[in-house]
Amino acid sequence: MTNLEIAQRRLYNQHIARQTFTSPAEIVKYMGAVQAQDYAGAKWAVGLRLQKSNDAAIDKAMADGSIIRTHVLRPTWHFASPDDLRWMLDLTAARIDTFNVPWYRKLQLDSSIFSRSNNAMAKALEGHKQLTRDELLDVLQQAGIQTNDTRFIHLLMRAELDKVICSGGRQGKQFTYALFDDRVAVGNDFSREEALAELAKRYFTSHGPATLHDFAWWSGLTLADGKAGLDSMSSTLTEFKTNGLNYLMAKNEPDVSEKAPIAHLLPAFDEFAVAYSDRTAAMNSKYVTQAKRVIFDPSIIVNNQVVGTWKRAINKNSIAISFNHFGKINKTQEKAIELAASKYRKFIKEGN
């Protein structure tokens, strides 16, 4: 399988080049987790993978708790299914906490402070309350816990990792937090081995073809844990080697449709870019230098490759989209890119 074919298969398996799911909850559960620190972009990342959706539908899914935005893979926000959060956090929270240890030392945060902070937030959120960040900041200050922007961020993250809080619905444009137990029912009680296997299954089914190193990067787990998860479900995968790397994906996958759209507009931090330690397959060899920020910039995909970036400007009456092409675009490709842009405009307009 060539790099171009790997990229094509990833677009297909990630439901960018095809859409069969109809709700945010379905696609998020299928993907395992969807990176979501850029909330506006993450909503489009979910919406573009659905048969029909709009911006407001993702807000509604957040509000009703059918998807949760919290820290669950690596020290950043992801959308995840409430059905999965308990076993995922059992698997990943300690690893994320390890990443944060240097910050804990710098900010003089210890177990005693985390306990006080968690207790104060839990008490304030009792009775199914949902509080904004500013309101929780006031709660901690009233409890005598020193806060500044960075310290507060890590207190909130630790409370998420400890299953004390998670996302609530938004109040206007402000994010809120709710009690974890109010939003996440007691569910699957996996052993560590079962959790590793399940996470590997989700990843290689939805993100394959991918390597062990890709899985370890995406999950934030060690290579040893990644391999253990992979070994536990390897019988469900097919493996091949390209450019000296071993790739895996689910067995018996259907042929990729030749009628799939040839152009897509992806948000910054989309799973098509961010979910792999090696992003070579997504990059046209002519544009490697221009595409080096593929994780951080909204990307134009044409014929399975990153060929440029795009920006939006939204005002009351219009949505202007500008394109930065890395090279020449022919008329057919230009029309395909404009079609992709019209889908994004429709997603925003119908959600407002």
C-alpha cells in the first residue's frame, strides 16, 4: 500500500470520505476520542463526519451529555462518549498525571491541595448544578486555595482525571463544569488488559492504517502498554509493511469508494493529522515544508493529500472563506474545494 493509499484509507475509515453515522454520540464513540481543545474546530471535526449535522447539534450533544469534553488522552481536551469515560480514565489518567508532574512541582501543587480543591468543587456542584470556570474559580478562592491562570487550569484538569468533574452544557459562550457522576453513569468495568485491547480496537478500526508508534502517540500510553493492547486484539487486524514500517487496520474492510469526494476542509487539530506520530502519508512530497504545521492549521485536502490551508471569517450576514494553496489547483479541484467550503458554510448557517 502506497502513502497515497494509506491516506485514502484513513479518510475512509475516519468517515471523512464517507458518512454513515447520524449523531455526534455515534461518531465520537466509534472514533474512541476526538481531540477538542479548539472547540469551534472540534465541532466541525464531528460534523463533517456525519451524514447531516450543524454547529448547534454539537452544542446540544454537549448540553445533554451524549458527548463529554474532558481530559482523557494526553494532556489536552477530547470529546468522548460517557459510556467510555470511566474505563478510559482508569487506563489513561495516571499517565496524563505523570506528564503534568513538572507543572505540579513548579506550581507547588500536591495531594493535599488537590484533595481540598476537588472537595470544594464537588460540594459546589451538588444538586446537578453546572458552574462556569469563573464561578469555580470563585469557589476555590473562597476555600482559600491560591489560584492563577496556570494553577487553576491544572486544578481543573486534576479534578477531571480524578473523575470529580467533567463538561456541562454551555451558558452562552461560556463552558461549564458538572459533577462527573451526574453525567457519566457507572458502566463497563474493564480489567486493564481489556481496556488496552478495547482502546486499540477503537483506534485501529477508526484510524487505521496506523503503526504501534501512532497508537502510543494518540493514546498517550507507553509503547509497552500500546503493544499489550495491540497483542490482545491482533487477530482482528491485518498487517502490512510499507517503507520499513508495520501498519495495521481492521480485517475485511470494504474497498474504498472511487466516488468519494476529492476535496475536504478539515479543522486545525483534526484526527486526520493529529492522530499519527508520522504524518507523511497525508503530505504531498512537493509541499512538505508548507505542510509542516498540518496539525495546527485548518487544512485543504485534495486527492487524499494536504495541499493548502484555509481561514474563515464569520459575521452576522456571511461566512467568508479564504484559501492558501501550496501549488497550482486545476478547475476540477477548485470546484471540489468550493463544494467542501459550501458544506462548511451550511454547517455553520443551519446551526445559528
